[in-house]
Amino acid sequence: MSQRLPLTWILRRTVWNSISLLIFRFKKAEKIPLPPHDPQPLRLVPVAKRIPGVEVWDIEMADRIPPGESSKVMQASFSFRIWLGQVLSPVTPGLPQIDSDINAAMRAACRPAYRKLYPPPALPDVFCHAGLPDLGEMATDSPYACFLQKNDAGELVWDFTDLDDHEIYPGLRPLGCQVYFDLDKPARKLRAARIDCVLGSISAQDGRWNEAVRTAMCAASTCISLVNHFGGVHLACGGPLSVATRNHLYRDHPLCRLMWPHMFGTQNSNYLVAKGQMLRGGDFETVFSFTHEGMIDLFQRSYNSYRASVMVPDLDWRDRGLPLDDFDTPVQDNLRVLYDVMHAHTTRYINAYYATDRDVQWDETVMAWLTALNDHIPGGIDGVTKGEVTRASLATLCAGFIYMASVQHEALGTCMWNYQMWVDKNPVRIHTSGKRIPVDVYQRLLNANFNLNVDRAKLMQDLSYFALDDQGAEVFRLFLHDLQTLDRVLEAEPYAAWRITPRMLEANINA
């Protein structure tokens, strides 16, 4: 690093690093409580009304955090951090770039105190090549596999062209782009053949290919954090699920006991993240490319394009128009086996309480719950249920919600610890001047990702205390058994940064 760090920023870094470490050290998983006897209904209001300063009117969230989801100490601590961020910002304009050696940059940011609490980022296999990652591998062997789709012309693509519709900071590269993939049938792999972006239409033989790859990686990293993770899992799906369950499923309804462990804490998490990250000067604005206005616009537009079918791997795959067996899909295979365990669980559970499809249809409580979900999840739930109310469709939907709160939240959030910190391979913003990101932006990126790994209630635990009776308890215990069995199988596989195992999963998305 050619410039010395100003003392004022060193002091700010010390303060914010200490806060990050305290959060990680003292945030411990708590036992998920049983549903309350008489929950007060929640009302959905625009984010702009709930959080002044976040002018998002097309996205709704609960009008308050329900009792039991957040303590007074937690709220006071959070309010203090918001205030401190206004008077002692974690970022300071004009600081030097991070070290050209990414390992040195990471050592400077991920200090020994961090490493004592949690392992430092691991280098994914796809990042081990010399130079930039192979986008063909990234499209099937990374969390970014969620972006692969077939367009109307029958081409396999990543399509991030919509990112050009939102304002970015001056001096940063626009991120709108499309990556076109060819299929290498003998090798059963994809090869990135062309990237259309602000640099032009760049082929793999073009001298500007590396810069085009950087653009695509930055677009993918931005979308996965802002659109897919917070916009999709938290706001578009998790929030409406929590409100509908609290408002329409009474305490001793079988579906309430099934879903409660997986939606508890959602409103607390959504409020904290929205207020802490979406306010002017928050992580989203200072780490990624968009201005505050551009970020707000991105959230509003992407929210309305959410598809509930993303909660079911096979449905999502088909909705993206992808072939079933033309190339190897290790990430998709991993997601499918995780979902299958959850689907087996919800099928056993639903069948234990409903003998026929008609029994489901005659349950007015279930019908009211489904109506609320259909009304408040963007695009509704018909992409999962196909408009049917049967035991099978209900089991598929409930499994999708558990998958969303555990697997998707892991893949699109926590997994980024091992991807986004390698900004030489996976930039979060690109300066048109060619300079690297400044040290304060990198530190904030690390702190944000580090705190995603705080201790939370695990999915792989005995949830039988939620059961209404012995048959329900047995279903919950079988679920734990299936998770443990799958975990042993997946843990025996060679390490891969993209692979998710049951022991990694949280039960819900609580912050």
C-alpha cells in the first residue's frame, strides 16, 4: 500500500471492528419459542412508512416487530449503531486502495481477533486458476448457478442487462451485461463464449475478455446480495410468510407448528437489515455500485419480478428453461437432495393430519393462509401449487418455505463469505480508472459478511417440542434423522465451497 492510513480512519476502523467482533461473540443461538397463545395480528405497510428515509413504496413489511422476536437490549444496541454510523461513518472518502496482493489485503482486514472466532474465507476451487474464474464453471459450480437461464432464442445466458436501469456512482463501471454460454457436450460442461457489456460484444479471444469477465462477476455478486438474498428471501417471501402465518394460523393448528420454527424472527431480521443497510450510508450503498436512489429503484423493480418457484429446485430449473441432463450441474444436484429431505418431511407431516385432499380444502384456516400468501408474495404461489389445493401441493409449498429459510438463505447469504472477499476474482464494484477498492470499503464488506456467520438456531436439531401429539413428534424426529443421514453423506464428499450440508443450515432467517 503506497499511502499511509490516516489516524482518524484507523480509530474509526477500531471502533467498527470492535462492534463487529462484539456482535459475533455475544450473539448466541436461542431456543425457538412455541407460538404465542394469542398473537396480535400484524399489518403490512410500505417500507417507506416503517423506515423513514428508505423511500420504498412498492414493498411491504410488518408494521412492528412482534413480541418475543427482539429484546429491548437488542433494539437499544441497534439504535446506537445507527446513530454512531451517522456521526462516525465506517467509510471515509479518499482512503488508499487495498493491497494489490489480495491475501495481504485480507490479512489486514480479517485480523487475528476475527480468525479466533471464525475461519477466514476459503478459496473456492474455481478461483484457484491463474487469472479470473472460468464463467462456465461459475455457471454450474458456484452459488451464481442460480442465474443460468435459457433465453427466447434458446441460448444459455446470464442476463444482468436490467442493472443498467439504475443509477451508479460516477467513476464506476456500469454492470448491465449478458454472458452467453456454449455447451461442450463431450465434456458435459459450459464454456463462456461472449459477453455483451459496456465494453462492447467481447469474445473469449478478445484482449478485453478479462475486463468483461470482471464486469459479469461484479454484476452477479451485486445481484445475489441485493436482489436474490435480501430482496427475494427476506422481503418478497420471508416477510409475507411470517405475517400470513402469524395472522391466519392459530397456535395449535398443525401447519402453525410445522412452519413456526422456520419463520420465527423474520420480522426482526427484516427490520434490522432494512434500517441498517438500506438507509443512506448503509452497507448496500457504500459497498456496491449503486447510489442510494439507484439502490432503492433496484429493490422496487426487482421485488415485483420475484417468482415463488425459486423455492423448489426442479420447478426453478424448468422455469429457467434449462435442459435436464445435457451438462453436469453439481450445485443444482446439491440443492435438490436438500430440498428432497424437506419435501419428505412436509409430506409425512401433512399426510399425518389430513387423510384426503378434501380435508385440506375444507380447512378454512389453511385456505385463509393460502389466500394471504397468494395476495402478498409477489406473483403469488401458483408457480408452486399450480393453483391446486391438495395434500401434495401443500407439502411442496411448505417444503419450499423451509428450503427458502434454510438452504437459500445459506446459499445466497452466508456462502458469500467464501466468494465476495476475493475481490480480485469477484469484485463488488469496478472503478473505470482501474484502481482497486479503498480499504474502508473492503473492511465494511468483510464486517458485513463476517456477521452473517453469527450463531443462530440450527435446522439440524430436534424440533419435536413443536409437535401437537405423538405422531407429529415422530415426524419431526424422522426429519432430524434424515438430515443427519444426508449430512454424513455430503460431509464425506471432497470439499467444495459451493456445497451446502445440513449442519451448515439455520432453521430460519432471524438476524
